[in-house]
Amino acid sequence: MENIFWKGYSNDERNSSMIAIQGVIAKYGDIVDVKLFSDISLTMTIEIDEFKIDRLYDELSAIMGMDKFERLDSISKKERTIYLNISFTRATGNLIIEVPSVPG
């Protein structure tokens, strides 16, 4: 079975956008891996039943821009893998995660 590759674009603040996206995905499938690329983009690996894919795409399209996807119109319960790449338009490329100093 072919893997599915989606590309999305978020104009919202990165952290709030990620929370909203995770909430939508949790309704339909499971996020099994996330890779962050500074604050510019991230890639998620999603496992989902095939018959839920079209609804997931529709809900994600409602909260961010998505490249066109040809609907599956499937009733199969086979598990599929979706690789979702999301770019954040407000990114600076300089993600700084401050680590608190630990005494000792």
C-alpha cells in the first residue's frame, strides 16, 4: 500500500497551531513520530484507518492551508501511514529553547 504525503501551511503562531493540528489528528488516528526543524516546519507520521483519511484531510484544511489531495472515498479499515509536513509562515529560523540553569 502506498504511503500518503501531505503538505500544509500554517499562518498561525506555531505552538497554538501545533495544538490545534494534534487535536484534529487525535480524532482520526495516531501521531507516531514528530520531527521539528527549528521553528520553520515539522513533519508528523500519522497512522490512520483508510476510511478516515478524507475526513482528516477536510478538517485539517479548515485550520490551515493544504496542498490538493485526491480523495480516496474508501470504506477499507486497512491502516495507512500519512507523512504530514507543515511549514509555519511566521517562522524566523532561529528557534531558541531556553534551558533553565540547574544548580550543582
